[in-house]
Amino acid sequence: MASRLLLIGCGNMAGAMLAGWLRAGEDAGRFAVLDPALSGTPDGVRLHRTPEQAAEAGHDAVLLGFKPQQLRALAPTFQPLAGPQVAVHSLLGGITLAQIAAAFPDARAHVRVMPNLASRIGRSPVILAERGLGEAEREQVRLLYDALGFAVWQADETRFDLVTALAGSGPAFVYRFIDALAGAAADLGLDADEATRLATVMVDGAASLAAASDLAPGELAERVASPGGMTREGMDVLDQGDALRRLLTVTLRATADKGAALAREIG
Ligand SMILES: NC(=O)C1=CN([C@@H]2O[C@H](COP(=O)(O)OP(=O)(O)OC[C@H]3O[C@@H](n4cnc5c(N)ncnc54)[C@H](OP(=O)(O)O)[C@@H]3O)[C@@H](O)[C@H]2O)C=CC1
Ligand SMILES: O=C(O)[C@@H]1CCC=N1
């Protein structure tokens, strides 16, 4: 595992990861942040304002946590931080390993990382792809990200935008679902705050049960629907013409397509 990791850009996502690592018991001294306007970092995590300051402190790996659209403009500034002793890890949605390698050609290895905001509580899937790591270091990198939940290598990088849509963007879709469910209940007469609280606790419990169960989600749904009971009536609405699945297929396709568009934009 990289012993000293420099997070370049520490907003919503990299900030959640940093909090997740500290929550998991990682030593704060392993981490440093380079972010010009960030208000502060957790205790023990050094905050650098300039690449020169960061270079002086030293590191074995950098984690790119800024926006994909910034890669082309920022890469020359950060190249001195990504020399032959350094591995470049990237959170940049849509940006391929080949593009990361082209932006940081001197680095000894490149890793594409796709977590989600549940990193903060150690419950994120983290999808990984790499170029240039040896066998032992691959396992060290997997363990680093496994501390944020569940890390797994994606051998076929052509699938990365799709797994990003599912696992990286996925929480946004779940939050929309919770909002819509609560909003619908409010429209039908429930107090709005109560509806949001019930919907959130319900989704948490249902997802945790699915994660802990040997049964597939489809089978669990069948177990909720008592024969001749209420639930089936609602499920029939979602299932009619595969309405929910079709909607989600379009949703994932649009999300994944944007990844490819961002990559084309960078060139
Ligand atoms: N949000 C999410 O759930 C996920 C995001 N990602 C990826 O993570 C990356 C960041 O996204 P997100 O965290 O949402 O975005 P944010 O805007 O919250 O974070 C980006 C951070 O980078 C900082 N930054 C901007 N310019 C520089 C610079 N020149 N040097 C150093 N830092 C800089 C920003 O500072 P300032 O605000 O002052 O400009 C900000 O703190 C993206 O590439 C995205 O694809 C991946 C998975 C999930
Ligand atoms: O919206 C985005 O582009 C990033 C990538 C996955 C989640 N957030």
C-alpha cells in the first residue's frame, strides 16, 4: 500500500474517502491534501496550498480528486508531483487509464478508482482498474480501498463507465427514489417529514437485509408480497411493461454515455 497518499482536490468525494480511511483507523499522518481553497482538513492531515509545498513534503501516490474537465488544464501543474516513484490514482469519472497515463507519463503506475459517497461510513463499493502495478502492490491497493467498503478489480475497462453509473452515481438514484417515495406518500396525505424518515429507514433496512441475505432481491420482493395481499398490487404497477427496469436502463445508459463524452472532451 502506498505509505503516503496525497489527495489533489478534496471536495465531496475525496473528502468522504479521507473521512472513511480515518474512521477505519488509518494513520492520519499517511495522508496529505493539496487543495488551494479548502477550509481545512481533519486533525493530523497536512493541507498544502501549492504543488511546491506538497512536493517538499513527499508522497508515494497521488489521488486525483478534481473534476474530469480540469484534467487537461491541471495536468502540467501536477506532473512534478507524479514522478517515477509515484503511482497516480484517479477518481475522474469517464477518464480512461490511457488518458491518465498520457497526462502523467512519468508515473510508475496508474489506477482508476470509482467509489461512492458511502466511503465516509465504510460502505462503498470501490471499482478498480490499473496499469503498471505488480502482483503484491495490486493487493495492497485493493486493501487500501477495501477499507472504504468493498473493493474489486474490474478487468475489462470498457465496462468502467457502466459500473460507474451503477456504483458511483447509484446513490444519487437511490436518493431520488427515497425522495419520490416520500413525496408520493406526502401527496397521498402523510406528513412530509414523517414520510421522508420512514422512507429512509425503510430503504436502509431493506438494502441491509438484501446484503445480508442468501436470497436474491427478486425473491425477497416475492416474500414481501403476501398471497392475495396489498404489496402485489403496487409491484404490478412497477412491473407493468417493465416500467421501472426500462426507466433504469435509460438512466444508466445516459449516465454511462456521459462518461464516454467526458473522455472524448479530454481527447
Ligand atoms: N461526488 C461523487 O459522488 C463522486 C465523484 N467522483 C469524482 O470525484 C471527482 C471530484 O468530484 P466531487 O468531489 O463531486 O467534486 P467537488 O467539486 O466537490 O471536489 C473537487 C475538489 O477539487 C478542488 N480543486 C479545484 N481546482 C483545484 C486545483 N487546481 N488543485 C487542487 N484542488 C482543486 C475543488 O476546490 P474548489 O471547490 O475550491 O474549486 C474541490 O475541493 C470528480 O472527478 C468525479 O468524477 C467519483 C465518484 C463519485
Ligand atoms: O457525477 C459524476 O460525474 C461523478 C462520477 C460518479 C459519481 N459522481
